[in-house]
Amino acid sequence: MPTVNPGVTAEWGAVLAHRPDDQRAAAELRFTESGLAPETVKAVLDDGGDALYAAASSNQDGWAVQFGGPLAVALLAAEISALAAHLNSRASAVRAAAVEELLDEFSAVTVAARLGVSRQKVYDICRGNLGADFIRQVPWRQP
């Protein structure tokens, strides 16, 4: 559940839950100034950008119009990137927790061999933090 942030509506807070709390108001402003509604951004995030990619790769003139034009498309594509980065960080934190548990039972050399990484990389992996404010569910699984 998104943190309450003054200046961010509940609807936008839910759509932008993958963004750090202090970035949501600015993101909401960029979207609203570009004529994008929360439902539009949610739909693009829900399909992981598939419709944007299909339109962009269609080679048809005016492909961006259906999404609100090139500026809107650029903002929507950036939001997909922001979500992907968030999910990557979340996965890294989960991996870090798992590797820490493995190191309780096995040597770093053994863990490294099983993961296909160097021993030093095992220690790098352990730096993740599950305590960060990660979303509980990806947008496409939320009710």
C-alpha cells in the first residue's frame, strides 16, 4: 500500500506505488500536465508496455496519438522503466536474503559455484535490503 504523501491523490498514489514516496507528487504532476489520467498509466503498467511497444514498432504514422502523443508515450515508457527498476531492486533484495541464509550453511565458495558467480559477487549480493519499501504485488495482479 502506498504511503500517504501530501499533494498526491489516493488514485495516483496507488498507480505510482512503485515510486519512492518523495517522487510521486512530481510524477503525478508530469502526467496530469500531459493530460494522462491514472487509469491510462495503470493500463500501460498492467500490460507491461506491450501496447506501447506494438504501436511503436508498427511503423504507422501517428502511432503515438492513441496514447496522447509523443510526450505522453515518453512519460509512459519512462514509468514502465521505473516499475521495472523497482521490481529489479525487489528481486535483488529477495536474492540477498536467500544468499545470506545459504551462507549460514555453506561456504562462500560453494554458494558462488552453485550460483555461477565469483566468491566476491556472493558478498556483493548480500548487500540487498528487504527492509526497503517495495510493492507487495505487481500492478497486473492487483485487484
